Amino acid sequence: MTASARSRSNYLNDTGYPHKSPPHSNPRTASSTSNSSDRSFNPSTTWITFLGRTGICQGENHVAYSIVATRPGGPEVLQKKETEVPQPGAGEALLRHTAIGVNFLDAYFRSGLYPWSVESDLVLGSEAAGVVEAVGSSVGNVSPGDRVVYTAPNGAYASHRVIDAKTLVKIPDGISDEIAAASFLKGLTAYYLLHGSFAVKEGDTVLFHAAAGGVGLIVGQWLAAKGVRAIGTAGGPEKCALALDHGYSDVIDYRKDDFVEKVKELAPDGVEAVYDAVGKTTWRGSLKCLKLHGTFVSFGQSSGAITDFNISELAAGSFHATRPTLFHFVGLPGWLDKASAALFDQIGSGSVRININQSFDLADAASAHTALEGRQTTGCTILTP
Ligand SMILES: NC(=O)c1ccc[n+]([C@@H]2O[C@H](COP(=O)([O-])OP(=O)(O)OC[C@H]3O[C@@H](n4cnc5c(N)ncnc54)[C@H](OP(=O)(O)O)[C@@H]3O)[C@@H](O)[C@H]2O)c1
């Protein structure tokens, strides 16, 4: 992306940086996968310390590769590029990725909707799990051999990466790498939506769009565990049935029915909050579903950006509106530890089941993007190196 293209950016996005116009592309059917895994480090490894770095020597030549977007565009801009295995510096860790989560965020970056920090060859991906292979000096929170997960903007579509060790969280026993990689960004998002953007309480009624999606299935179950009545929307009868099985009390097929009318039937006084990451096609209707003083949480735009919001629209019901971004929460002191513990607790207790309904080879990330943007996916999607 050129500097002039970046300067046309004019909306806030999920990274806290400005962005410009909407993404989009074509559909393709995805495959399914199981949740099993324990790809930890090779037991025949030997431990070495060299030049201030501690790591694992596996007696083999590591060939690293990344999936890069060569320029902003459709899934066809994604290419595999071989790289040297990077080495960690002070405060950093080298990871061998075992599973990588796919998020709509990746498509926003790939398309150029969100600004790039590099001119070309942007490594996408903001959520992954892996094994620590080496650490630089001054790293105290993780050690070689640890299974870890993280969320950070871009850089995850790679077999290996070096990352600031402070972003890493150890994966508890009993949670697989795949589950952790699939759910970390999405689950932390669910956490801040329900505890920060609009702190739900037992007895509330809320509306959540795209309820059968990656974030949607996690949120539905978490809301149910909190005693909140969750009304969902989803595209098509199969997605509606899936969402109903994941905590939602009612799910409206918003490709068939007028969701505003349906919500008025289900909650005549309106809902306390609407969580809307569909954006362009839903936001006006979302405001009409709120009760007086209700909260509009706009946290994404899978159908396209909201370009015509006027703050006076909130006067219709003295509404509150917020446009949050996960990484602004992750940066708060102590937040990552607290939120990840809460997420792992929900998963570990079985309150929140993580559905990995699509899995692709990392080298085939383009097919994952095509499926996600084509509304062909449900639940979580992962890539495996
Ligand atoms: N702000 C943040 O911090 C943050 C963090 C994480 C995620 N998000 C946002 O949360 C949303 C969900 O993320 P996700 O990764 O879990 O994705 P997802 O929900 O699995 O996929 C997006 C869904 O949006 C719906 N959709 C409606 N209109 C669409 C259109 N025109 N094109 C494509 N999809 C459309 C589709 O569901 P139906 O077929 O059921 O309509 C689709 O499955 C995204 O908007 C993402 O950007 C925001």
C-alpha cells in the first residue's frame, strides 16, 4: 500500500489504527477438522545455550516459511515465501507454530481496508499457538519447550516467528494447541465485549449479529453462563440451528426475515445492548432494537464499513455507542492475565465449547480467506503449518 493510500484512511479499526474502504471476495466451501492435538517438542531434543540465547537443538535443518500478502487485494495475493529461521533477541522468544487462528481481521488487512506497516509482503495472522524453541536474554515468563498462545497484530501466518515474550501466555494442560490458537483472539474479544464494552448482568437481554461465527459461538455460550438472554442473528437455517445450540435463546435468519421486527416481537421494550460486527448492512437496524439508554457496540464490519453514522442518531433513545478494539484492552496493565485466565476457565469447565469447523494447511490460507469472506464458515477456522 502506498503512503497516499494510507493517508486516505478515515475509520478506526481493530488495531486502533485508521483504515479506509471495505474488503470483499468470493465464497468457497471449507473442510472440517477435529480438535485433537498435542504437538509438543521432540523428546530427542537437546538443550543449548549460545550467545545469550537458550533453546532446543533438534539436529535438523529448520526451514521456515511465511504466507505473505504481496499487495492489498483478494485471496490471490497470498503467497508462500521461504525464510531463515529467525533468532530471538533480548526479551524475545522463538516459536515454532503448531496452529494459527484465522480471523476476519486478517481479511481486512489483506484487502487493504486496514493500513499496512510495510510496503509489501505483509505476514498476516494475529492469533497462534506454538512451542517455544529458544529465548533471548531477560526472558523470565517462558522457557524452551513451553506450549504458548498469543494475539498480536499480524505476523502469525508463519511456521516460525520471533515475538516479544511478554505477549505469550502458557496454554493450560487439557487445552490443545488447536483450541488455544482458534479461540484466543476471539475469546479475549468475547471477554472485553461482555465485561468492558457493555458489562452484562444476569437478566439482561442483548442482540448479537453473526451468532454462528467464530466470536459469535463463544459469546453465545458465555452469555448463557452468565444468565443473560442472548438473541442472535445468522445467515441461513443451518447457522441459526448451530447458534441455538450454543447459548442463544432465539436466532433470527436475517437473510430471510427483518431482524428489527423479530427483535421487537421477542423483546418489546428493546434490548440492553447490541453487539454488531457486521456493520454496513445491520447498524441502522441495530439502533432500532435498543431500549432507552441502551448501548450500541460496533466492533467490526464484515459486510462493509459504516460510512454514514451521525451522532445525532443516538438521540432516538439517549443511546450509548462505542467502537472498541481488542488490542487497546490487551495493552492495559494486568488485563491479558485476567482475561486469558477467565477464557481458559470457561473452556476448561466446559461452559464454552470451541468449535473448529474448518482447518486448512497454512500454505492454503487463501482458501480459508475465500471461505470466511464468502460466509461459508461457522465457528473457528485454523491453519496448520
Ligand atoms: N474489534 C475487535 O476487537 C474485534 C476482534 C475480533 C473480531 N472482531 C470482528 O468480529 C467479527 C467476527 O469475527 P470472526 O473472525 O469471528 O468472523 P465470523 O463471525 O466467523 O465471520 C463473519 C460473519 O459475518 C457475517 N456476515 C454478514 N454479512 C457478511 C458479508 N457481506 N460478508 C461476509 N460475512 C458477512 C457472516 O455470518 P452470517 O452468514 O451468519 O451472516 C460471516 O460468517 C468480524 O467483523 C471481526 O472483524 C472485532
